[in-house]
Amino acid sequence: GSTYSSKVFRVTFLTLAVSVAVPLLGVTVLLDCPIDPQPISLKEPPLLMGVLEPNTKLQKAERLWENQLVGPESIVNIGDVLFTGTADGKIIKIEDGEIQTIARIGHGPCGGREDEPVCGRPLGMRVGPNNTLFVADAYYGLYEVDPDTGETKMLVSTKTPIEGQKLSFVNDLTVTRDGRKIYFTDSSSKWQRQDYLFLLMEGTDDGRHLLEYDTVTKEVKVLMVGLRFPNGVQLSPAEDFVLVQETTMARIRYYVSGLMKGGADMFVENMPGLPDNIRLSSSGGYWVAMAAVRPNPGFSLLDFLSEKTWIKRMIFKLLSQETVTKFVPKYSLVVELSETGSYKRSFHDPNGVTVAYVSEAHEHNGHLYLGSFRSPYIGRLDLQHV
């Protein structure tokens, strides 16, 4: 009797499954997919052992100015005064613990994702030689901001075509010590920041990715093309090369002016997570922040989907970017690299309890100030006590 009933169960179950799946499949085929995903081949992620061994060191960070600002992506300091740009388009100054809005590049309304293109989204931020702020706004372009008066000056506009193409997603920048040259990234020529998940999942290498702005001649040059989601940028301490994080490929490339050998421009390959911003560390190396990790041992969604374009199509036909984001585990990781790109140490927050969606680690005065593109606070980690 039991074999008969299990057979009936199996048949009933299969019939049910098919009757649900077939119409669903039909609907799915008819639905438009907003992305045209390309297969990406990633190597198996590095094992999280040795200096990459998981820990909870990032959870020792304090949350500063909680619920007084949202999405402080990039952080700089002039003396002990901090500056950051937030998700509601503001450029903020924090002095003696007091928060003050000094400038806005866009204008209201500023609320959800759909307001971003008008509101503006300040991402990468740097301090120039005369204590001027240089800001990369994802939607508006490259700006210079006076930290005292809040006066803003446009340097490169996203409305002006560069070599026949407009900038679509200005992301990060790095400035030479003399302030003459600014190197910056344009993450895509198709997607804007509000659709960064589409850019990540589509995996295309569209757009011009590393650009150079000369503050004297006012010229913009395209230096590197064909990267997949170029993100954070950092000049080396000797200013003899520029590092560019290639988020989708979990790697860092370098650019040496005048020398672009196809295969010789890899700085770090196959990283344990998706790199966002990169900044200098006091030891002569670099801090790299990662808001998503490729666990090994474990299951990495990004790696699983990398070559399965049909699954990506199904996902984005049926689900919104917001919904998909909820399936990505909140795991924050900050690594310190040596000057040659080897791992020196790593700080983890395996559940994103204290520092979720980490975007940058900025070292100042023995502390790491931790930016985040979504969280409503700045994290601060005491480097003496980790």
C-alpha cells in the first residue's frame, strides 16, 4: 500500500508542479528582461584562511552619528574635521561632533532611488592641495567644493560628451598631490547608479572607465576602457600608477601612463569579495572595502550566477532590484593590502551587524572611518584595539 500511495503522491506532485511551472514559464518567456547578461568566468574564490580567516573584528567599530545621516559613501578629513556625501545628495561637514550640510550639487526632491538622478549622489571624495574638496557626483559629474563656504564649481559635467559619449555613472576619484590631475571612474555608459545591481549582474564591459582631468588645461582624456564595473580609484604613494577596482570581476587593475600591456595590468586578482573603494593605509599599502563576499568554503551567489545568464534573466524578469538585494548576505569585509598587493590583514563583520554595506575604509589618526552606501551612520574602528 505504501509504495502505491507514494507513487500516487509522486504523480500528483509532478502533475501539480508541471501545471504551475508551465504557465509560469510561459509568462516568464513573455516578460521583458531589463538586462542583457553576459557570461563571466570567475576563478574559484580564494579560501578564507590565513590572514583572510573570518573574524568579528569589524563588529568592534562604533557607530557614529547614527540616524543623523544616510549612506556616507566616502569620507575625508581636513585636520579633525570630517566630510562626506550622503544618499540624499548632501555634502556634509562634521566638526566637533556637529553635522552641517555645506553643499548640494543636485536639488530636491530627495527620497528614494527614483529621485537620485535629480537629487544627485555624491560618491568619491578627496581633499586637494589647498584644502579644497573634490567630489564625484554619480549623476552630475566632477566638482570642486569650498569646505568653508560650500561654493561648488563644476569641473566635468555628465552632459558634455567625452570622445563622443556622455558619462553615465561617475563613481570615484583620486588627485595628485599638486592638484594638477584628477583620475576618475565612469562605471558604465549604459546604467546609472540607481541601477548598479543591473550593471553588476549584466556583467558587460561597456563605457570608458578610467579618465583623467587636467585642472590646468581643463582637458579630459580617456585612459582605460573595457572594464566591468570600475569603481574605486587610488594613486600609488609615489604617484607612479593608478589602481582601479573592477567590482564585477573581484579584482584590482593598475594603469601606468604610457604603458598599457593587455596582460600586465593586474594588481590583485580573484579577491574574496567585491571591491568598492580603495584608499591608502599608513603602512604604505591600501585599504579595500567590500560590501559583498564570495564565501569559500560556502555558497557564493555571484559565482553561482556568473555563467548562468538564463537564471539572471529569470530573476530580473520576476523581481525588482530591491528584492534581489535582500537575498545577498550582509557580510562586510575590509582588507589591508601591502604595496605589492598581498593581503596583510582582514576585518570581518559576517552578519553586517555593526557595519553593513561597507563602501570605504578611510584611515585617520589611528582609526578607520567606515563609509557605507546605505547605512545611517559612519563606523569607526580603533586600529590599536583590533
